Amino acid sequence: MSPVLRQKQGPAATRILGVGSYQPERVVTNDDLSQIMDTSDQWIRDRVGIIERRFADKDELLVDMAVKAGTAALADAGLQAADVDTVIVPNCTMPSPIPNAAGQVADRIGVKAAGAFDLNAACAGFCYGLGVASDLIRAGSAGRVLVIGAEKLTDVVDPVDRANAIIFADGAGAAVVGPSDEPGIGPVSWGSAGDLVDTIYMRDHRYIYQEGQSVFRWATTQIAPIALRAVELAGLQPSDIDVLIPHQANLRIVDAIAKRLRAKGAREDLIVADDITYSGNTSSASIPMALDHMRKAGTVNTGDVVLMVGFGAGLSYAGQVVICP
């Protein structure tokens, strides 16, 4: 007779307990960029909707930013480092895959002997990480999980490439995920388009390259259905959504996704994140950063139903509905 394997069983539901973010101090305006490349403030505003972004100094590392965002999220949740047992750091810009960011971040925050791993789904990374965190807790494999999307994109962007240097920026955003009596994190709707990997990739293993028009067409036609699928999986209707936080890739893409959702039943007064205007595109950090900024501004409030959707390099994508902490 075969032995019976014991399987742990966690709580039936999870929620976000707190959020936090961090941005470097250095503000880079469009006029600043026009001094080193052929561009202008109006050209950048018209094409991507960005007015300014934040660049980290050379000696400020991705891990440094992740530690600050994670610490802020713990404080927002009213928890100590000892209350967390797992750390996930979605990112695509660590200078080396070994050692990973998560182990270093966990140790510096004070989460000792943590389960710690990085996750690379690029701009969809935070939704991937949040989905994994929720499932780990519900399976009984983790108690509370700290998810930190962090990127130092200035390390991998050619500083005089006006197609990319005007878009990308640095920063980190974090969320603490824990057990809940009522569902606060919906199922993740995710996938990938591996046949399109040549549209965004690291050229010569050094700088980000992307086929801008191809990515734009893909994002504006394919992402809204992913978002709607996340709403369906959560057992809701588009009209139930209070806030939309897409990955902050490009303001025209953000507006196009919102327009398609409204055409499918989302409310006309749907609040749409436009964090890219003053933060730039921070890949896996963009969604949690936007959520934190909107909470602080009072644009989104406790109990609001938030639809998040991310998409990016490798053309991984994910959508998820959460209740704002």
C-alpha cells in the first residue's frame, strides 16, 4: 500500500494588506533629454504622454530601491519583517541572475530564512508575482508574502536612443499579501505570446530594443480581452470595476485599453491610472507604484475594486482584480 502524502491547506482567501513604493530623487524632464538627443518636450508628450521620469544614480541599485519599497509596504500593513516568510521580487533588470534580488532584499529588510525568489515576466511581473503569492498562501506554503516589483531600466537603455530612453525609468513598488476572511485578490488571467519575442528583447545582451508600432498594435488590441477575462474569473462585471491600473507603458496604450473596456460595459466614470506622466515606464514596478501613488492622492480608496493588467517583454501578459487595502 502506497503511503498517503500529507498536504497542507491554507486559507480560502487572500488580500493585499499594505502597499508602498520608492522612486529615486533625480527628476529628468523632457527638456533635459532634448539636450542629449534629437527630441523635444512636445514630441515626447504627443507620443507617449510622459512629462518627466526618475533616474537612479549609478550607485543606487535595484536591490536598494526594492528594500525601500518593501519596507514602506510593511509599514503600511502595520507589520514587522518577522511577520513575513516569503519574498518575491519581479524584475527584468538585475545586472546578474546570481545572486537573485529577493534573497538580498529579504535579508536587508530583516525577513530571515525567507523563501525568496525573483520572477521575470517583465512588465507583467507584478501581476504574476501577486498571483503566485496568493496561491502560495492558499496552498499553505506561505503565511504572508512580500511582492516587490523593482527595476533599474536606465542600466539597460541606450541613453541616446530616443525610441526608448524617453520612455523607461527606475523605481519600485510593493505589496504585502496575506490571508483574509473574504476574497481580496481574484484569480490571475495570464499567458504569453512566444511567437512575438522578437518585438521586445535585449539587443547584444546590453540594451532594450522594441518594435514600437508592433508592440503598440498588439497591446491596444489584445490586452483589453485579458483584462475582461480577469473580471470574469473574479465573478464580476466590467461595471463593477472602480479603478483601472494598466502597466504604465505609454499613455496612448493606457487610453486605448480604457476605451475598449468602456465599450464592453465599464463605467464612463472609471478611474484610469496615468502614473506614467510623471513616473515613466518602470516595467514590473509600474502597477504597484501607481496603486500606491493613487492611494496617497486619494484617487483610489480602501474597498475600491481595482483591475490591474500588465504586458511586456517576451510578451507575457496578466490581468487580476484586487480590492484596494
